[in-house]
Amino acid sequence: MGRFAIFVYAVASYAIGMASLVYMVAWLGNFWVPNAIDAPAVVNVQRAAIVNSLLFGAFAIQHSVMARPWFKSWWTRIVPKPAERATYVLTSGLALFALMLLWQPLGGIVWNVETPLLRTLLYAGYGIGWAILVSSTFCLCHFDLFGLRQAWLHFTERPHTPLSFATPGFYRFVRHPIYVGWITLAWLTPTMTISHLAFAVATSVYILLAIRWEERDLVAIHGDDYERFRLTTPMLIPRFSRAPVVQFEQSYSESP
């Protein structure tokens, strides 16, 4: 694959990855899409639960296995190294689209907040969750995280050098602000159906498991620097006493 082709591939992969997140804003928030997560049940509940479990499991396996160093080492024998991260973004976007488009609503209401002010506040919290998630990617290097920087440097015939990692923004308060955003947007909704609850629980459990795998990789890569960061900064719940800035070389195992 030529340099220009890899760059075009990375841009297309980025577009698909971003499109899946934009669609998820509507799907999880019940805006504008016909198959939103809180749609009425259309199939047998047992069958729907099995289908949804398989869909979420497939997404989780793809998202975690492809982020592991051992998989990257093997995968880059097949995929050009400058396209490895873009391929991860592409497959993650496709897996997320599959989960949303094939998800089977379960019906049933767990809670439904009818007070207009409270509904507005919960929707605002949902939006804040997305804002935390997206802005946290820019606290790192958004374009490296999503594979564009690697492809651009390859296209311009410059080496891909590790970025100096710092802990600005939300990373001063928690080690995993991206996951804080995910958990927030999964749970804050004025109408919680059984389908939505199942997704929120699965997301939360998966994130807690994924953090263990991710941090094991980060300690192996960064050693004492990451250990100090882990000791001084909480995982998900901020203390609001700013931790000292920690610097070490960045290597993307930030995906679960």
C-alpha cells in the first residue's frame, strides 16, 4: 500500500469512526434515529438478550484484543505499521455500528423522569459525558489516538516518534477521563429502559475489566513513571486535589 493510499485509508477510517460516535449520540439519547436503544421490544426478550450479549461481546473482544501489544506485534506483519491505528479505528467504528444497528430493544421501564427541569438536567449530564469523552482525547493527541498522525507522517516521509505524555486537563484528576465520559453518558438518561440498563451495566463492567488490562500494559511500557501516576491520581472518581503533572513517553494502549 502506497503512502498516499495509506493516508486516504486513515482519513476514511477516521470518518467512519467519528460517524459511529455521532450516530451513538442519537442512538443512546433517543434522538432522530428509528432504532434507538429505548425503542419498544420487537422480539422475544430471551432471544433479544442473547443477540445483544453476542453483539456487545464481539465489540468488547475487538476493542480490547486489537489494542494489546502482542496483537499489534503480530498484526503489523500483515497491515502496514502506519495504518495499524487507522485499522483499529475502522474496525472499532464498524463494530460499534453493528452493535447499534443490530441491537434488539428489550422494552420495559426502569425509571422515567417526567419533571421538565430534571429531564433537562439529565440530558445536560448526558451531553457533559460526551464532552468529557471527546475533550479527553485532545488532552492526549487526538490525531495520534485515531491514526491520522501516523499516516500523515508516513505520507510526508517523516518518522513516527513517540509523543511526550503529560497529564493536562482531566488527567490531573483521574487516570481514565475517557472512561468517565463513557460511564456518564451510559447512565444519565431521563428514561431508563431495561435495554438501556443492560447496555449501561455491560459498559461499566467492561470498562472496569478493561482498565486492568490497559494499566498492566502501561506499566510494562512506562514502568515507574506510570506507577507514580497511578499512585497519585485516582482511577475514575476525582478527588479534586490536583495531582502533579507526570511526563513519560506515550504509547497508545489507551483503548481498552
